Amino acid sequence: MSRLRSVLSTVAAEQRKAMGLFLTNGFPDLESTVPLLRALEAGGADFLELGMPFSDPLAEGLPIQHSSAQALAGGVQMEDAFRTVRAFRENSDTPLLLMGYVNPILQYGPDNFCAAAGSSGADGLIIPDLPPEEAGLITEPAKKHHLDTIFLVAPNTPGGRAQAIDRLSEGFVYAVSVTGVTGAPLEHRMDTVVQYLARVRTIIQHNPLLAGFGVRTAEDARQLCRHADGFIAGSALVPVIETLWKDETLSMARRIAGVQQFARRLSAAAAPHPRLL
């Protein structure tokens, strides 16, 4: 059993919900990325997603687009993701997934990419623009290098296709809460989102179902977790980091503490978290 699947199995056995948190590699700068990952881990994250910056992140709303653009402007490249994973893995067993887009992976070479990701200590891949029909190009080398591959379903995904995605996914199925991009607010459409999750919950049988896109508050997370095994948040973290890093009066320790506090608030939304007791 992979590290990710083991953690999600433990979460289920403890009758709580899983929390995954997303951070763009190199935002606000490369030196801060590993300390930020550790802050999110200490704040209660059951697993982490590390975004690999890309110039055309088509599933991302403005906050993560901004974080990706800032990282690219700082010279961040794909190799830096592997370095970040290695540094984080030196003293952590928390699952860490690489999230990115298929074009840079194809340019790097799928087998080369999966070999580098696996040897660095990454646990899996989330590639939003990888169609299931063409997934073998990446899922086959991913399996060879012991990486879980997570696929997405959306409100407009037909039931039969969702079943196929469930069979293809390893680790969990990522339920996109809205038809659109990350960061879109949920408050005025939560009833519709909850109904969609209730429907897809009956379809996904082989994997845990985790919901994301638009999680801004603890209440958002609670609502999504009514019909999901956990939630994922990322866009809401971008302005938190930006505000803390722009305040030149704050020490690095206080900035990190602010990010950890943000994670704690979200973690408390789903269920009491053992790390916080």
C-alpha cells in the first residue's frame, strides 16, 4: 500500500475527514517553500500538493495563476520541484503529491519525469489536463516508479465516465466542486455543490472521494465533507502568504506561524485532528 493510501485508510479508520493543502513551488520564493510545507504539515495537513509552475495553468483561478506566474518570474523550473520534495522528505513521511500539467511532463519525458519524481520521494501525481483515454502515457511509468495517479471528476462528468475514472485512479478521486477554475467562491451555490457530491458519492466505489476548488473557509470544508471523505484547499492560502510576506516587520518565524494557524483553522473543520490534540 502506498504512503498516500495508507494515510487515507488511517483517516477513515479514525472516522474523520482528510485535509490536503496545495502550495505552488517557488511561491513566494524557493527558499520559503519547504518551511511553508512544514507549516502546513504541522497545521494538520494529512497530505500535501506541490504545484509545479506552468505558464498556462488552465484549471487555476487568479490566485494560483498569480502564484505560478510569480514563481516562474523567480526562475523556478521543474527540477526545483524534485529538489523541494527531496528536502521535505528528509524528515517527513507526510504524503506529497506533484500537481501540474501534461505539456511540461511530455517535454521532460514521462518516464524521466516519473523516475525523478519517484526517486525524490513524491507519492503521486495530479494532472488536471490528462484525459483518461490517453492516461497510459503517464500512468504506466508512474506505476513503474511507485507513484499514485489521481484523476478528477466534475459536476458535468457523466456517471459512466466517473466510474471509469474511479477504476483508473489510485489514491483517491478528486471531485471538482464546480465547473470552472480553482478559487471560485462556493457560498452562493453550496446547495448545488452538495447535491452533486451526494450523487457522485454513490458512483465512486473504489477510492476515497475528496472535494476541492473554492474551499475558502472552515464552513466550506464542513459542507463539502458531508458527502466526501475529505477536502483540498489551495487558492485561499495564496493571499494569506502574500500578506504575511509583504509585511516587512514580521520575522520568518511569525510568517510561518501565521500559515500554520490558517491550516489549523481549516483542519478543525472536518474533525478533530490528532496532531492538534
